Amino acid sequence: MQLVRPGEEHLGGYLDALDRGWSPDPGRSGYAHAERARIESDVTSYLAGMDDREAVGPPVTLPDGSSAPRIPGIRRWLWDGQFCGTISFRWQPGTTALPPDCLGHIGYSVVPWKQRRGYATQSLRQMLPLAQAEGLGFVEVVTDLDNIASQRVIEANGALLVGQLTMPAAYGRGPGLLYRITLS
């Protein structure tokens, strides 16, 4: 499994995953429809937006439908010859701080039919050098309190549990866990 910068040669697998009901953000209704609309509207701009180091893309739609200003970020797709999922990294230049509406520096999701193969662990490991290249000394990763699989992925990448947190209102105020991975 490798991380790829999404290109037109990868779109079929991504669209198939959306058609099969997968979403990297299951808490956000209408995600698949919005993604398809963005791709069909301007595939070149959509793919270029996967590397948005200047935060020029549109505002981010949060799970409750509200929006927040975009911060710099990159998105990669997990690829083993087929689409396997996504991973994203976001940051604010010159600081490790994130806006209150941003849950962690890195988020990932593996399609159900490719889970339990170690892909999430590998993708997080492969993303860490990109975070370090942006000058961060650490990254924070947030997961749901009951998501044991994600907790194992994060811990397998050397994370330390910072503590429990309450998700912001846009995410439903549920409990979560905050982890920190030191970059060296």
C-alpha cells in the first residue's frame, strides 16, 4: 500500500467507493453527493485541491452543516492497485496550534472492504514525514472514545494519549481521545 496524490487514473476507484456508500466522514450527510458534484464540475480543480498548501480552497463544511475557514492541507489516497481510503494532513504555518473546529492534524479512513490489512497504520506512518517537512514538532490525532481500531493505529505510530476531550458542537459534543505523535 502506498499513498498517492490523487490523479485522474485513481478517480474511478474513488467514485466507486462513494457509490458503495463509503464516506471518509460518515457524520457528514451528503458527502458523496457533494464530492461527485465537485468532481463533475471541474475535475482538474478538484484534483489540484488535494494539495492546498495556501488554503485557497472553499471553506470546510463541518458535520453539522456549518462552515469554517480552510487551513493549509494535503490529501492523499491509499492505493494498493485499487482505491483503499484517504488520509489528510492540515496545519497552520508557524505553529502546531489548530483552530477549535479542526480535530487533529491528521485524519484517515479506510474503505470497509480493505480494512484489517494494516493500511491505516501504514498510511499514518507515511504521512508523518510530510508533517515534519512542514516544521511541526508533533501532530495531534483525535479519535472517538469507542474506536478501538483507530486507537491501535495511532498508538502503533508512537502516539501518547494526551487525554479525553469533548468534541466541539459541530461534531456533536461526544467524547473523544486526543493523541500526540512527536516527530523527530
